[in-house]
Amino acid sequence: MFRMVEAAGCSGRKIACETWGDPDGYPVFLLHGTPGSRLGPRPLPSFLHRLGIHLIAYDRPGYGDSGRLAGRTVKDVVADVEAVATGLGLEGRYSVVGRSGGGPHALACAALNPKRVASAAALVSLAPSNAEGLDWYAGMAESNVLAYSRATLALRGEDPGHLTELKELTDSLARSADAVKQQPGSLLSNLDPELPAADREVVEDAGMRGLLLENYLQGVGESWEGWLDDVLALCSPWGFDPATIKDVPVLLWHGEHDTFCPVGHFRWLAERIPSATAVLQPSAAHFAALSALPEILAWVRDRALGRS
């Protein structure tokens, strides 16, 4: 079911959301990657019914049909998730699952809204860009190194070259978004040289590839702004410390061969989040998180409902 809801405050900003599965089931928010949209890969509705899950996804600001929130930070997700929950009439607690660029946003919900968030999961997530003791770019694919390093330089307003870096980042993402609009498969084709064998196996599956292409086209087919704001937010201070997540059970799931969010990020988060259960898959990479989603949904449901 598709809905447009009002963001918090008096801005008039709209948030596009969609739900699947059992409308009377346990509510779980699924936060998409970077780039992405509410139409990202997910289990079939029949499977969600069997799990007893009411799955909720929305386009982050600037993506798809959601209005932009320029200058947003990772912590701003908390108000948007609450706005969607209110718009859908959810009165009790819920869980939040984020994949890739959605991972830090899921952690923000756990850290900053523990009265409403009963459990959370961050799949193939980045660590904060200022993570002490972490070589943030070690093992990272060149395309991500280029985008995130440009964003980091663009955010340094005291650097005379920061406007040039911002323009180069914007132009690069705008070109990529336009290519997706013209040919939805272009993003995956451009990533192909950087994909580990484990990732290539996942994205070559016809069904999964179709879902990914629909996801990217919905997310950036009409605008690059959400993509830009995501990259800038991930490279800025997140607005919370993951180490403060103590009362909300958190599952960290990662593939050891991930080159888009390297495994060092997973280890850094696992060492610092007191309530974390850390699962490292030795034969998996980044896109394997898509096929792991059913078991992740069951995990957050069980922890939220007090099941072992």
C-alpha cells in the first residue's frame, strides 16, 4: 500500500512510504541503501505474512517521491521514521532494519529513540567517518573512495577548494543519475569491475537484478539530490555516538569480502555497541545482505517480542 505522509514540523515536506505483508503483523521499517528507494529488494508479501511482519519502507528525503531536506544529517531519520509511524497509525513499538547507507540511519533510531525502537539491525553498514582508530578507506572500492573523499573535502568550508569538490561530487552523481534514467542497468554495469565474485553471483540473478533496477530508477531516476545528501550526511557527524546504544538489541550483519562498506567498519561498530550481536559471513560480500533479509527480519521480530 502506497501512502504520502507529512514530515514533522510545518515545512510541508512529504514522505513517500509503502507497506507490504501482514497489516496486523509486527511493524518493521526497512531503510534503503545509498542510492536507493522504498522499492528496494524485500521478501515476497506471502513470506512476510508467514513471518507475521508488517514491512514499511520509505524514500529518504530527496529520493523518489519524497521532498528534499537539504543539509540533513543521519540523526534526522528519527523524526522521519516517527512521522511515517504516526501517519500509518502505529501506536506501539517497532523495529528498524537498514542496509548499507541505511545502516547508520537504523543505528540512529536505536540510539535516539529507544522508547519506540524495540530492536534494530544494520546490514553491511559504514562506521562514522570520524571513527577513532579506523582506517576508513582501507579495502574500499575506488568508486566509493572517490565519492566519499570528495564529500569529506566539500564539507571542509575553510578549505578554498571545498566548493570545487562539491561541484565535482554533484556533477558526478548527476551524471550517474541521468544514466540510470536513460538505462536503469547502468549503475550495476559501472560497478561490475569492482564487484567481488560473491556480489556478482547475487546481482546476476534475474529476479534480484530486476528488483535492484526498479530500486535505483525509483530512487534517482528523477533527481540526484537524495543521493548527494546521503553521501554528505554519511561523511558528516552523525549526531549520535553508536556506543550509547545499550538498551536496544542490535544485530550487525556483514560480509567479510565487502568492498563497498569494508569489514573494518563492521568490526569497529561491533567493538563499540554494547548491545550488539555481530554476525560476520566469511564467504559473503555487500549484496549478500539482500538474501539474508528474511532471517534478519525474523531476528528483530523475535528480539522485540521477547523470543529467544
